[in-house]
Amino acid sequence: MKSHIPPVFIKDENFDEKQVKGLGCYYLYTASGLFLIKNMDLYRACIQVENGPAWLAKHEVGNSITLNIPKLPTLLIERVVGFFKVVYQHYQSEAIVHIYYSKQEKLFKIIVPPQYIEAFWGNGRYFTPLGVEYKNVPSPAGYVRIGNIHSHAEQIAHYSHTDFLDSRFDDSLNIVIGNLDRNLQKQKPSFYACMMLNGEKITLDESEIIQNYRKPYFPVPKKWFNQIHLVRKDFMQVPYENNFN
């Protein structure tokens, strides 16, 4: 004889307590989690449960993701690293680019959005303690934005608390590139990659998403560099110079 199997209800906008009136026991799935409701003669209980009913099949434990797109091409990531290096050499600052992908053409596209640095000058260098702010740009025709690549200047690549807060509502691929103070002709920068999904971070190995990286690519397009703007204007902005390429 099979034991009683409590039904499962979803508490959405159409849920009505009347439809479960008289049920002794049932599960209620809500935005706050899964609850076991018990309507007994002597009490009514609502208990939050971590695991679902025992009669349900188990699912793999932990978050996971499999990307259905090619790895980012070597030249693309090398051009981005070159751009980040130029920005760092001028302003010791972070920078950001957007990644777009065309499923039909199986091609990637990089767009540098307008971005703003609040910089302070002292001891012969710029200080940019507030990072970088940027404006979103529309997706090119036939492309969708899949994520961002941003730099962490001389810091090791990691996903900071600010990065997490900025992306927690954005299902996206995120790549961070750090240690730009290194001699990038001889040493690699550091890389960090993750997917943000439904407010959760899933860390990825860089080899899962980036083809073989060698060294930064120069020259950097001047139109990319011209997207960098200093917020403070009480000193002269450093001009774009070819000797940084």
C-alpha cells in the first residue's frame, strides 16, 4: 500500500486558499522557497523545507552551465587586453567593453561604450578610486549582448562586491582582466570569468571561454580610446599617443 503523497501547489497570482481547503497536507512553492503545510485537527503548521518531497526524482547538486557558443577568439581577447593596457598606462584606470554575438553568423563583436573616470592627479600619476561608470549602448542589428569584459588595473583579476552588485540582475558572461602593471609582452595578465544567472555567480575556468591567449594586440583603435572621458576637468587630459602602442 502506497503512503499518501502530498500534492504540490504553486503560489502565483492565481493561487486561492480555497482550492486547498480541506487538504491535510500539501507543499506550497513560493518566491520565498518551498513550504510544507499541515492542516491537522489540533494545529495548522507551515514549515519551510530545504529539500523537496522524497517521492520526487533527485536533480544534480549545485549550479552549472554549459555554453552553446564558441570560445572567444584569440585576436578578440588580445585586442581587448591591448585596449585595457593603453587605458591603464594613461590613467591607471579600469575600463570596460561589451561582448555581442550573432547566432546566425557565429561571430562576436566588441563595442566600447562611453565611459567616465573620476581621476585625481598626484605624485606624477592618476588615481581612480571610484572605478569607471559607463553608458549602455544598443545591440548591433543581428547581435545580442552576452556580457562584459572589464579590467582591474594593477589588481589581480577577481569579481568584487561592486561587480556582483552591478550584475546581479543581469544574466551575463563576465570576464575580468587584472595585473595590467606587468610587462605584458613577457607575462600574462590575470583572468577571471563567471556567469551571473538569476542573481547567482557561477565561476568558470578561462579555458572554457577563451581561445589560446598570447600577448596584447597593438595598435589600439583611437575610436576605442576616445570613449574614455575624465570626469574632473581641473587638469589637462592626457592625449592619445602612438608610443603607447
